Amino acid sequence: MKTFPDNFLWGSATSAYQIEGAWQADGKGLHIWDVFSHTPGRTARGDNGDRACDHYNRYPEDIALMAKMGLKAYRFSIAWARIQPDGKGAPNPAGIAFYNKLIDELLANGIEPWITLHHWDLPVALQLEDDGWLSKRTTDYFAAYARICFDCFGDRVKNWITLNESWVIATLGFHEGIFAPGRKSDSEPYLVAHHLILAHAKAVKVYREEFQAAQGGQIGMTNNCDWREPKTDSKADQDAAQRSVEFFLAWFADPIYFGDYPAVMRERVGERLPVFTAEEKVLIKGSSDFFGLNHYNTMYASNVEPGITVDNYVYANAGVFKDQQVALTADPDWELTDMQWPVVPWGLGKLLLWISDRYNNPPIYITENGCATPDIVKEGSVEDPRRISFLNGYLGSVHDAITAGADVRGYFVWSLMDNFEWASGYDKRFGMIHIDFETMERIPKSSASWYAEVIKQNSLEG
Ligand code: GBH
């Protein structure tokens, strides 16, 4: 038996655009993912989140399913464009009313709400009028939006995540162009990242100065990182793996814990890497009460000599890749999920220890981990043994890391239910609950009962 610490927080996660639907209801403004997914050619089959899981209307049923699983916590995001349709100005009462109902229903069911303020759905007016995350002005708009949320919901909500996966916004949105707003640049990702870090720090300042003492909650940022294992024992490959994790995670975490970007990025990115003023460094340093981590997979990393082009540039997420000179490969024996991401449970344990070691053992919450698998509905039920084995393996690795000293406080499965998987659309299924997107029927998969048992026992078998 692998038993978890007392009070270990068991949860699952979703995000607004991926589940809510109701894209034009009750005064909601448009956001960049509404526009991106309605632009021909940007998502698989032209799928969009117009209806998604219709969670906006079916949230009581969804919360009942969460309660049945015994979830202690539920991480969801607020759609900024429901709160401020144009991303600035007066709040929209109907948007606030929706999240009030959601929060109250969670609490009535004994489930702790964990709110992400921004999970990629930037109000489109900010993109058109202010250049979105390319502009420093957006950092102030974000802080003002955050203030509305703390003010309206902070009496009941004690856990705040400012931003979800800034790496994805910067790299997939502004280098590869495969996510909204779909830009392709070698320098913009660094500018966008810079503004996201500042936006986070400004929102945290608002919370700490105006709300935290009275409301007594905690606030942090969630970043994603895949693990990079050196392909060989050579010094060059070990350095490449370390460099790759620094370009991935330390890009965002070093400013928060140390006040500035990693030295290796400064050396390699040069003047495309913006500079924090002395005042900004003070603002940013120490701006997280916990370390939020999303983790999905592992790749081998090997060194690439400058000037050499290898054919996995795209797979390796170029932009920041050309600057890193790291080639990524998978072991052909690794099982792949439906996203073609390798299943390597030990990578998560290694990453947790890397974080503990670099950032002086911060409290860590795994705010996302999970996999996509195809579903077959048979006589009204769905068996998903591959998800069970994925979760069992990764949770085992989390347990190993805790035993080795990492301060991991909680774990959120991505995802509660199948949903709109961004550019991949609806046929990539990450949920523990199956959704029939025609009828909107919910069918808990076998992993949902498996997870309910883990939560009940606070331990894994075997
Ligand atoms: C998360 O992003 C999101 O927060 C969530 O909204 C989304 O639905 C979920 O994951 C599933 O996608 O080794 O080159 O193949 C995940 C971020 C970045 C994780 C890319 C996997 C694989 C890169 N992902 N990474 S590669």
C-alpha cells in the first residue's frame, strides 16, 4: 500500500472554455479562443467550444458526479469575458452570478473550489485594442479583473491560481501559432512570457494587500513542464536536459523564486529576452504561496551543436528550441497516449525532486496530470483501464517523490470529464467521465470509480 499524507488534497480539474459552452449567454464577451476556433483551419474538424459540455447549464449534475467520487477539491477557471465582456471596465452581474452559483453548489457538496483566473481565454477586445499579452497594459487589466474576482468570490474561495501554463500561451500561441492567437515569431514568446509574469505578480500584490489578511486564502501560479531525461551519460546531454527544463519551467519559476530569468536563457536569448527593472524584480520575487505544476510526459534530451538542424524541431517546440539546441526523442518502447505523448511515470517523480531541490522545497500542488484515451461505450458503460494504469503509475511516482522529501500537498486529475481539447477538438478524451457530445449524456468511466476508491483509502494498492 502506498499511503498519502493526511490531508492530501484529491481533486480534478477543468477549464472554462473547454467545458462551459453558452458562448454568447448572459452578456459574455468574445475571447480569442472563440475567434480562433471559428477561424477556418485552426482546429480539428473546425470544432469549437460553443456548446462544449454545456456545463454552464448542467453544473448541478456535474457537481453531483464530483460528490459521488468523493472529490475534496475541484479546480476550474473563470472566463474573464463573462466577468468583463471587453476585458476592462464594469463587471457583468450575470457572469458573476454564474460563478456564485457554481461556488455555492460546490461548497454545499463539501468540495473546495480552486479557481484559475486565466486559462487562455483572453477577451478579444484586449487583443484588438491593446495587442493582448504583447502589451504591458494587459498586465494592469489583468490585475483589475483579478480584483473583481477576489472581491466577489474571495469570501468563499481560498485557493487562487493566477495563470494556467504561461509556457503554452507564449510558445504555442506566439511561436508555433497552433493555439490562439496563432502568431509565429522568434521574439514574441519572450515578450509575452514577460508580461504574463508581471501580470501574475500584480494580481498577487492586489490579493496580498487588499484581501489576503481578511480572507485568509493562498495564491500561486501554475506552470506546465514535461520531464527531460539525458539521452546518454555524456556531460553534453546532461547539460542539454538541464537546459531544456530551465527553458521550460525555470523560465517562469526562477523569476518568482529568485527574481530573474535563468542565466542560461540570458546567455542564449540575448536581447530578445526582456529585462525586469529593479522594482519589478522586487514585485515578482516571492509572489507565490505554492508551486502549481501541470505535468504530462517525458522525452529524452540530447545536445545539438549550434547551427545544426534536426528533423524533430517542430516536435520539440522550436522557438525556444532553436535557442536551446536540444533534440528530443522518445524511447520506441514507451506506450503512447491518444495525444501521442509517451507514458513515463518516473518522469513526474524526477521533476518533483528537481523542483524541490531548485526552489528550496516549496509546497507543490499537481494541478493537472492525466491522459487521453479512446472510449468505447458498451451497454451504457465505459471501461478505461489505460487511464487507470496511467493514473496509478503517475500517482505511485508522486508517492515516491513525497517519500524522498518533496512537499506535494495535492493532486488534480485532468480531467473531470471529456471536453474541448483545444486545437484537437472533441475526439481527444481526457475525462474520467465520458460525454456524449450529441446528447450531452454523462457516463462515469471505470477510472472514476477507481479514483473514488483511491480518495476513500487515501492510498494506492500495490
Ligand atoms: C494542458 O496543457 C492544459 O492546461 C489543458 O487545458 C489541456 O486540456 C491539457 O493539458 C491536455 O492537453 O513532448 O513535444 O509532445 C498541456 C500542455 C504541452 C503538455 C506540450 C504536453 C507535449 C509536448 N502540453 N506537451 S511534446
